[in-house]
Amino acid sequence: MNQLRIGTLVGLFASAAVLAWAGAGLWDSLGNTLPAVPLLAPVVLGLIAAALLAMALSLRSRLRAQRERRPDARPVDRMMAARAVVFGQASALVSAVVSGLYGGFGVFLVMHRLEVPNRRDQALYAGIAVLAGIAVVATALFLERVCRLPDGDGDDAGGNGPMGEPV
């Protein structure tokens, strides 16, 4: 499984922000009413970040207990850890795009429509959504780091057999 690259996430964020900014400008120039930023957007992103953080902290404590060979340590299923990493990576990628969309829309509102009180609130909601999206990306990267195998801990590393026995 490939590791997430911060450059990829930043590129997705920037591309989505430019597209949202240009799309909002085009939509406004045609005389249409701009859509509202939902109040629940930052809440949902914050809940996803909280779920990822809880998963990462739980896995980290379980892996630490397993590494220290505590008698009460519950083993971590490799498939469950892999699913957690995939969920984190998918959340980070989608969150980068969604945050970019809200960021571009928020920049457009700040540049062109800030004198309207309702649009000030919309720009604030968009800014909070961007911060919540950044929190999702940060917790996803933390989860990925928690679940990363130490160097040389592969199944076939060092000429060992599948169960760690000498070949």
C-alpha cells in the first residue's frame, strides 16, 4: 500500500480551490444566486476527524501493548489495520478536495461579496470547513503513521520464511 504524499493532497486542494473560485465567479457573473455553504459541512468533517483520531489512538495503544508483550494486550488484526489505513487515506483524499472547494468558494465570497451579512456567515462556514478538512488530513496521516510497519518487518525480509522461521 502506498503512502499518502502531502504534495498530492496539496495539489488536490489547490486544484479544487481554483475550480471552485472560478466556478463561483462564473455562476455569479451569469446573475445566479450563489449556493449556501451548509452549516453541517464543518461538523461532518470534524466528526470524521474525531473518528480517525479515536481509531489511531486505539490502534497505537494496542500496538504499543503488543510490542511490549503485555499479558493483557489484545492483538491487532492486520486486515483491520489495513482497512483503517485505507479509510484514512480515502478520507484524506476526499477531504482535500472538499476543503479546496470550500476554500475557493470562501475566497470568492471574501473578495466579492463580503458586504452582504449573509455572505459573511457563509465565508465563515467555508473557512471553518477548510480547517476541519485540514484536521481530517492531519489525523489520516497520523493514522497511517501509527499503522506503518517498522523497517525490515516484512514477511520475506532477511531471508526468513512466511512465519519468521529460517528458510
